[in-house]
Amino acid sequence: MPPRQPLPRTVSLFHNETLDSFLHRLAAANHLPADQLLPLLKIRRTKKTPANTLLEPLAAAAGVRQRALELALPEFLDVDTDSDAIDKPGTIGRPRSALHTAIQRPACRRCTHAAGITMPVTCWTTHDRNVCLRHRLWIGNGIANADEQVDISRLPDTLRAQRHHRNLVARVG
């Protein structure tokens, strides 16, 4: 098989982005329908697809290193819950982590714009992350897309509570 080349247009990686979100952004940047990207790359994806069979061709097509793609998209990492050490790629679907309560939510619209991304991004997050502390936006429950994110800079108690909760989770778990 000849070495794979990157697509004409690449997209920036975003931390904890879902695989589907990344694929949609990559397809849109190359003016392709999202459902035609994987067949074009000769990749077959099912729920039982081992992540490492998708990782190499996708990294080549996106023009990024495989390790960078693994770190940005948690669905490629399998974390051993006993030692919290990164082990091996899992199967594509829900990210495997010590926090198995990961849910999909729109990323903070200001964080994505700061990263140079103008399209919507969906990220894996935990139920307790409801506020983007950097940009003071509500990104939690009730938000279906990035346009609905509300500025809460006038609610200092909410910001303080999110910061306090984040610190408690970091300390106690």
C-alpha cells in the first residue's frame, strides 16, 4: 500500500474533541459530505473497529502525528483504571477512562475561536464541568449548541462554585 498523503485542507486539533466532531470538521474543510470521508480514505468504521486501524490513516489524512491525534481525541486512548496509566488503544465509541460518566457537549465557543476553529466542536466532558472558567460561559446542562452558551460573568457565586467544585474533584476525586 502506498504511503498516505494529507488531504488538501487540514483542521486544528481540539482537546477532548469527539471523533465524529473531528471527522465532520475535516470533511467540511475539504468540501466533502461527512459520510464520504471514511470511504474516501478506505477506512471502514464499526463499533468494534480497533482504534489503531483508524488512527494511522486518519492521522495521515489530517496531516498530524498519530500521538497528537491520540492525545486530542480520547476515543483513541484506553486508560487502565487501576493505575491511571495509558495502556493501548481501545475500540471506537465512548472514551475509556477512569471517569466513565463522560458525556458529549459543545465546546466553549470562545475557546474554539481562540484555537482558530470557526466550526462547532463537540467534546467529551464530565457532568460536573458546567462553566468555562476562562471565558465565563455556561457550557453545562441545557446547552445543545455553542450559540446557546450564556455569559455568566455577572454571577460570581456560580463561577466561585464551579472553581470550588473543580478543586474538590481534583483533591478528593
